[in-house]
Amino acid sequence: MDSFSHRSIMSSGHRIHLVESGPADGSGGPPVIMIHGFPESWYSWRHQLAALGDAGHRAIAVDVRGYGRSAAPTEIEAYAMTALVGDVVAVVDDPEVADAVVVGHDWGAPIAWNTALLRPDRVRAVAGLSVPYAGRGDLRPLQAFRAMAGDELFYIDYFQEPGLVEAEVEKDLASWLRGFYFTASAEADHTAPSMGLVPKGRELRERLQQPGPGQMAWMTDEDFAFYLGEFERTGLTGGFNRYRNIERDWVELAPWRHAPITVPALFIGGDADGPTQLGRSAIERFDQTLPKLTRSEILSDCGHWTQQEQPDAVNQLLLEFLAAVH
């Protein structure tokens, strides 16, 4: 990772930290902007930065606002989807970047999908990992989540009250992070009660499993130490504030209700990934929502952390996609 370079750009007065690899002259194809999810950082793309850079692409991994070295505004509304799309467009508009392919994982996938939806003029192609493109639903998100969760709370609903989940996390940040990463991976016991549901009056950590010896090899001690160090420094409020905008997003994105994404697209999911499985109906509608879809691939023995759990498979799929849209 010593070969990666770091710099920042400005987006609507906010600093956005970028980590880059590969040639700056565009000789290997279009730049690739990679957007991480929760609770991660640019570092989740470490394997892709290396592979895409070595293949001649200019690979750019973003610290989403609220994470890492990027700005962390205090206002919840600063994390609305339209604001985060603006940050991606600011990267594309940077004089050193143009005509980019945008790739996102977890929350980064909706950011990537919506960037392609709102600004197809600035995005050559789009790829989403874990979270399929579904478009804006007809039901308010919290209404849908509460109908699905029954007597419990869907985790996104649990995250809505500012300070509540932060207090839970701060009791033991290391165990919460480690449990969150492991429980969403392919190695966890998926017959156990879901981490996506929180009993009312209880805490999410009660549903988190901890890895045993030899497990979670895809995240080394060094990798985990990097994430832990980032969140010890920044906290997780910026990440949680993304969830606190889902109702605002639903209102602001109303003009694009049922609108398809018109640029070439790729989807990669995991057969042991909760969001991929919850999104099965969205995947079945790809012929309507992603009319220029080139491929939809569900990786075997892959949990939620797609590009970290199966980096070689993801790298190959991305490189094939980039060659097709070059």
C-alpha cells in the first residue's frame, strides 16, 4: 500500500479524501471511483486499488464524508443521498478525473447507483456490490421496515435516534466492530437470530457473533487495526447519519420514481450476504431497472464484505466489466 497516493478535493465546501493508484494519464482505460459502505473506509478497496492500478486503470477509493480523512459535518441532513452524489460528481469533475466508472459496495452501492441515475452524463458505467438497484419504493422506508420487522426493530430503524446506537458502540468499540464484520461474513452462523433485527429495548450487540480461532482470515489483525484506529479517531456518527436520511432521500428522489439507470451496469452479490438475499426481488427486476446490465453475478461462499472476502473474483469481474465499457 506504499504505492498508493493520497490527496483531497473539495465538494460544496467539504473535504473529500481520495486514495489512488495506477497511471494518471488514462492510458489503461477510464478512471474507476470506488465508494465504500458502513462501517468501512477507502481501505475496504485495498485489493482493488492494487489490481486495477496494476492493470493500467486509474483507481480512486473515496473516504465517504463522515469517514476517515474526509470532512464530517455535524448536521444530519449533510448526509442526504443527493449530497453524497454531489461528492462523487465532484471527484469526476476534478481536473485530473473525467468520464469515470463508479463502483460502490454496501451503502456505497446506492450512492453509485444514484450517481448514475441522477448524472448519467458524468458516469460512463456503474457497478454495485451487495446492494442491488431497486429504485425508490412506493412505501416510506421506515413504514416498510416496521412492517417487515414485526415485534422487533429493523437495524436501520434502530439507528434512527441520534446517540442511541453510538452509546452502544462506545461501550466496546473493538468488539462491536469485530462482531459486526464477522456476523455479516460468510463464516458466521446464519441460523442464529439475524443481526438485522434488534429486540425492542435491547442492543444490536446482542446479535453479534465473535470469530473463533482461524476465522475471518480475509481481515488480518493489521486490517482490523486500521479500521479500529479510524473509528477510534472519528467515531461512527457520520456513518449512522447516512441511515438517518432515508426518509429525506425518499422525498428528494421522488422525481426519479421507477426510473431506470441508463448506463452500462454490473452487479456482484454473495450467496451468504443479507442485503443480496433481501434484494432478490430487485435482482429479478434488473431487466426493467438496469436495461444495460452486462452481468449479475452471485459469488458462492461469500458474505457481505464482497470485495474483501473474495477479492480475486471481484477483481476479475471488475476488470472484465471495465474492458467491456472501455
